[in-house]
Amino acid sequence: MPTLSDNINSNSKAQPKAVALFVSDVHLSDALPLTTATFLHFLSTQAIQAERLYLLGDLFEYWAGDDDSDAPYNQDIITALRAVSDAGVALYWMAGNRDFLVGESFAHQTSAQLLNDPHELHLAGQHLLISHGDALCTDDVSYMAFRAMVRNPAWQQQFLNKPLQERKAIILGMRQASNSEQRNKSMAIMDVNQNAVAQLCEQYQGANLIHGHTHRTATHHETHGLRYVLPDWDCDHGTKERGGYLRLEPSGKLQFIYL
């Protein structure tokens, strides 16, 4: 019977190793078993064969602090990510709007490098700019105010000083309020603002932009280059499975791979 190692070796012969894979908006939770299984399979097959794996935010449905790492579900994810790192894949993490409390302890446990948002890359002849993408949704005024508050280091330190269970209760209340508010917002308001995109691209002339957050996977031709919007991974809801990533080939080609 073929082993996982056999499958990896066979796949490696079929195509060159990816220079990088870009993933966002997996929204991992123990309440979403299909999403979890799909992501773990991705890590043990596609990701483990790449040179680099970039996680661009909202890997988790929420993250209450690194002191929650010992929870069995969170430890399973950490172990799977560490296995990818231990296989020689360079692992990079960027905070999203749901897991911005990931810190140095999580990074140490997974052997991931924490990145600021945005972050500039030069790989395989490509000039890239990566971001979670929520900072570009400037039409959503209430969210931008919330984002400014929770990304403030003083607010984060004060919040992390609260007991873990209290933090989880607060986060649950925030999620419920956010879901209720989103029902009254147009999709256009929650999408990126084109002026914000143009201003960001002007700061990084010639870079193609990769981001997530909006769950509207597409390739956009902007004035200053291409904008790749990563797919979300909600496999437990809807009429079909979802999930995917952007793959950078040694040739410099970027392509979406859907699971």
C-alpha cells in the first residue's frame, strides 16, 4: 500500500516544488470539522512540499491569547504547523482581524516568523506585497474604528491581563455584535476601497498585491499591477466544499489552486 511519503515523492516528480503558498481565512474551529480536516490534509500534502508557507490572517475563527495554546484543538493545529516547519518549510504568519492576539509563544511553538502587515517580498522574480486586507476596507468606518482599538498594543496588553475565560466571553460577544452589524451593511462597504488599494500600491511601486479578508477570490487588474484575493475555507457550510491557496512557481507564475 502506498505511504504518505510515497505520495509526496510521486507528486514531487510530477511538478517542481512551489516557491511559496499563500493562504488566508481558514477560520479554524473545533465546531468546523470538515474545514479542519481539509486544512490538515493540505498541510500534510501540498504545504509540506513547498519552500515557504505564508498564513495571511484569520487562520483561526478567534484566538484569545497564547495561553490558550494548551487546549486540545489548538494543540493539534500547532503540532500540524510545527510538522510543516520541521520538514524544512519556512513558515510565516500575519495577523488577521480574528487572530491578532497570536504572539511570540505561538510563533515559537510552530517555528513561524511573525510578519507586519503589509510585508514586501521578492521571490522567483516576482515583486509582491502581502496583507491580510482588512486595513483596505476603509468604507467600513465602524470596523476601522474597532480595528484601531484592538490593534493598539496598550489595549491588547490590558485585554490579555484578563482571565482566559473572561476573554473568550468578551470575544463571543464581539462576534455576535459583529455578525448582527454585518447583516445591515452592504457588501460594497465591506469590500476593499479602491483608493486605499491605489495608495498602498503607490508606496510599493511595481508590486503585485496578495490579500484575503473579503472572501471574494479573484484576480484584479489594478492601475499599479495585479491584485490577488485569496479564497476562504468555509467547508462546513454552503452547497459545495471550498478552500484554496495561491501558488508561486519557480518560474514566477502565480496560480490559484482550489481544493
